[in-house]
Amino acid sequence: MHHARHSAPPLSTAPRPPPTPPPPPTPHPHPPTPLPCSNNLDLDKQDISGANIATVTGAVFSRILLGAVCDSYGPRYGHGVLQLLCSAATFGIAAITNAGGFIACRM
């Protein structure tokens, strides 16, 4: 039996538009302090920058510590402890009344 061959359609010679570039990366892992929070706690620029520095510092040290914990006890226990610590900080941020507490909870 003879099968008919189907040929592919001719390729277009028109130039394609260039691909869209990816969005630029964010300069820090956490967003800066939102304005309503800084207004409610009467934070100045120095307090906000201190909180942002504490956030980045805490993220770096927690990743180093979590790597050691995951190597020793496994990822399940390591991430479980991390979630417990983060939930305590999240709960505590509702009770802060000054810049020191805010910086401590962001760390």
C-alpha cells in the first residue's frame, strides 16, 4: 500500500521579535518596612534601616544555622523548628509598641 507523504509548511523568513528580558532581581530578600507600620510605631528612618539590616542579618544567619541543623537532624526537623521559631516572631509582632521590639521581631 502506498502512503501519501505530507510535507511541512514552508518556514517563515520574517524576523522574530527579540525575547522579553526577565525582570531584574530584588536587591534584598525581604521587602522594606511598609509605611503604615512605621507610622503606627513612630519609627524614623534610622529605625527602619535598622530593622531592614536586622532582617537581612537574621536571614543570613538562619540559613547557615538551618544548613547545619538539616545536616545533623534532617530537613523535616530542621524546617519544623524553623516554623516554630518564625510563628513565635509572627505572633510577637502584634504586641510590639516601640522600635526595639520591631527590630527584634524582624530579626
